[in-house]
Amino acid sequence: RSAEALALVTLAAADGPAERPAAREIDLGEAAREHLTAVEGELRSTRESLQATIEELETSNEELQATNEELVASNEELQSTNEELHSVNEELYTVNGEYQKKIEELTELSADMENLLASTEVHTVFLDRDLCVRKFTPKVADTFHLLPQDVGRRIDHFAHSVEHPGLLDDLRAVLATAVPVERTVRGRRGAWFLLRVNPYRTGGAVGGVVLTLVNVDRLKRAESEAREAVAQRDRFLAMLSHELRNPLAAIVNGTALIARAGPHAPEAAHWFAVIARRARHMARLLDDLLDVARITQGKIEVRRGPLDLAATVPGVLEEVGRAFADRGLELRAEPPRAPLPVCGDPARLQQVQVNLLMNAAKYTPAGGRVWYALAAEGPDAVVRVRDTGAGMTAEMLGRAFEPFAQADETLDRADGGIGVGLTLVKAIVELHGGRVEARSPGPGGGSEFVVRLPLAPAAEPVRPDPPGGAMPPSVRVLLVEDDTDLRTSLRSLLELDGHEVRAVGTGPEALAALAEWPPDAAVLDIGLPGMSGYDLARAVRAGHPRLCLIALTGYGQPLDRVTATAAGFDHHLTKPPDPAALDALLRAVAAARAVT
């Protein structure tokens, strides 16, 4: 098989002498010619064979070249097919990703819908055209007693807890007409539901119905409470109208009598006192209303400090004394035997005691008695007000401290009120860290109110300064008020108190008066025409930084006080101003001026 020419040489041992062939004579020329002829014949034969082989090789080469071209073409086709398959594969990946994203979105959407239906607590069941259950929420399962394996069963095979015999008729009607049905029904447990039956549309056709039940029990209760609130508001407005009209009528009648008889007539002093008392009563009603509004908004002001609660008793007795005398009631007061140190607002705590006593006077008939006592009981300072009046029912005891709650709601309300006194008592006492309770054995047995306030530590309580002493000097007052009657009357009161007053009606007039007549204090109305009291205060404060500015306004909310302070006012008084309080402010200005 090798291309090399090999020779095999073997040497064998001879047993004897080699036999040599007989020698013969050879013709070398003839032998050479024969050999050459044989070689030439073999060469021709080899040449012909080689030529045939070459031709066969050329033919094979041409066939192989054609096959190679076919293979190249096939390879190109396969390459193209591979590229197409790669492109298709990429498209399949894209489509698969989109499908996966859609599946995730549908899964999230399904979860969102289930959570939405569960969170809204809406009873929902989906029915097909044969009224067979397709899907339902957990809430409706309790109403129709459904289980997960009940999907595919007709809804009329289940008993429900809705008091609506025509439920199946509504379902069939919506299937037939595609008109939604909505009505309010009640459950057997007493809860109210809003029943809705809507068509389930698929491709424009009605493929079933959707039944929902929405619990509206709280809305029903809120509606009832709203009706009661409206009725209570109407009762309150009627009471307020009555309570304001009575003193207003007395004031109008008193002024008419004084106008006819003259200011110096003997009975004029009596009617002056009536007018003053009734005006104070109206002012107290308005203050109570404002306090109730502050309580509702959580903005009632309590300025707490060391205080001897016993020091408020004289002021309380002075404020209620006339009312008890007019009603023919006996008031038995038992002041404490020792100081009652508390941390509180003296004005507010006095208001608490006055409201309790006035409430007792209102419900106690003439000739009755009221006991008013203060004492220390354990860690508390206790105020007790007990009467022999009408008493309270158990129902009334439960709502005695609610706004506008009153035991007497008849038209005969000569000793009425607007029903906010006890509400203020409770709010003020709780702001002081105390508590209040009402007691009564029943109608006709009288009532008792007990206020408990925590006693303060051993700190020395602050008592009011004793009366007497030299009165501070008067001051020069610039009064700015656009209401002529109020301006004139207030100017006269201030002049009677010994102050020197200049009164004007507008902001520009005030600035002109201020330039030629420097005052010690200025009382400014907030609601002035053109230039408001706030603007006037800023202008005055820019040129007179030490001038005492007192705001006089009908707006008494905490935000109004903050706004007044920001505008430069030192003090804030609400209308109608208490003349004594205004005089005290002005005397304090005079005293401070004398010291400096």
C-alpha cells in the first residue's frame, strides 16, 4: 500500500553446495529490444489508462464542483432560513413577553378587583342568563349561604336573608329588559341594604345579571340623626328667639316708658335697672353661644394659674343674687372653712358656679331652696349645688350635659334658657382636669350637681386684691367707632369715669386727631368703613409704638385675637364692651404711665 518500492531479501543456510543452473549464452541486444518493446507496450497501456483516469477525474471534478455549488446554494438557503428562524424566534420572545405582561396585569387586575370588592364590603354575585352563579364575593356568601363549590348552581336553589320576596322577579326582569333595578331592602337581622340588579353585558348583549347589596345601615342612622339634628336646631332657634325677644321686649318697653315719663321721673331709675339687667342677660346668652362654638371647635380658652377657689364665692353670689331674689328663692351658701388652692381660670370657674346656680334657680319653683357649698374632700375641691326643684328623669340625667338639652321644652318658658349652661360647665371642668356629675331621685325630687377639681400642690394661691385704695388717674382716650349710637354712648360712659375722650368715626379722622391731640390710649373698632381697624392699628403703631391700642369688635374667636395682636393691638374687647372692664384697662394704662 505504500508508494515506495520495497524488496524482500531472505538468506537461508544451504545444506550443501548450491546448484548452479547450466550456463547459457544470452543475446543482450535481442533481450534489450524485447524488454524495450514490452516496456513501450506497458507505457502505452499505462498512458491510455492514465488518460481515461484523467477524463474520469475531470468528470468527477465537474460533478463535485456542481455538487459544491449546490451545497453552497443550500448553505445560503440554510443561512437565510436560520436568519428567518432567528427573527421569528425574536418575535416569539416579544410576543411571549407581551403575553406574560398581560397575564401579570390580568392577575393584578383580578386581585385588585377581589380586594376592591372585599374592602368595600359590597355583597356581589354574578349570574349568567340561566341565573346560575358564576362568581361571588365573601360578603354575599353569608346572605345567600353560598360555598365555593356552589358555582354553576341556580340562585333560586338558595335561601337568602333579604326581606324581599320579589328578588327573583327583579332578576328575571333585568334579564328581559336590561333595565337596572334599585331599591332599599332590609335584612332579617335588621340592617338596611341598597339592592341593585344590573345587566351583565358582553359584546353588547346581556349575558347575565350582577346582584349587589350595599349596607346602608349607617347612612340610615346618619339620616335619622340628621333629622334629629335639624329638629333640635329648629327647637334651639325657637328657644333662642324666645330668650332674645323677652329681654329685648323689656328693653324696648323700658326705653318707651322712660321716653314718655322723662329720664328724671321716679320710675325711670327702675327701668334703667331693668334695661341694664336685660342687656347683661342678652350679652350672657351671646357669650354662652360663642363658648359653645369654641367648645365644638376645641378652641375654648382657659388661662390656668394658682387660685383660691373660695375667693370666687363673693363674685358668684353677687352675680346670682338678683336672679334668686326675683324668683323668690332662698339661697343657702356654705363657704369653705379653709382655702381651696386649685390651678384654674378664675373667670371660667366662677362661670361654672354661676351656671350651676342659675340652672338650679330655673327649675326650682318660687319658695324653694338652693344649697351652695364648697369644701375639700380628699384630693379634690368640691362644689355642690342642690335644689328642691323639678328633678330629672333617668333619661334626662343621661343627656343633662348635652348641648341644647332641656327638661322643659314647652311654650311657657319664662325662666327658660338656651340649654348650653351645663354643656359649658362640663367642658370647663374637664379642661381643669376635673369632673362633674348630676344626681336626682326622679321628677319632683330636686337635683344635685357635684363638681370635683383636683387640689393644687402646696403653692400659695393667688387671691384678688382687696378693694379700696386710691384710684389711678384718668387718661386721654381716642375712640374710633363708626356706629353713632355706640360711639356716643361709650364716649359718655368713659367721660363719666373721668377720662378725656375724643371720638371719631373713620380711620383718616383718627389719624388726623392723633396728629393734633396725642392720646394715652386708643379704642379702635375693627369693622370701620374704608380703612379697617387692623389697617388703622398698623398705621398708628408705625408712628406711636408705645401707644396702648384696644380692639373693639364683634368678632371674638381666638383667631380674631391672634389677628388683632399681629396688627399691633395690646388688648381685645368684644361688643358690647363691659364698661368696668374697659375702665380697668384704661386705669392700668394710667398707672403704668405714672410709674414710668
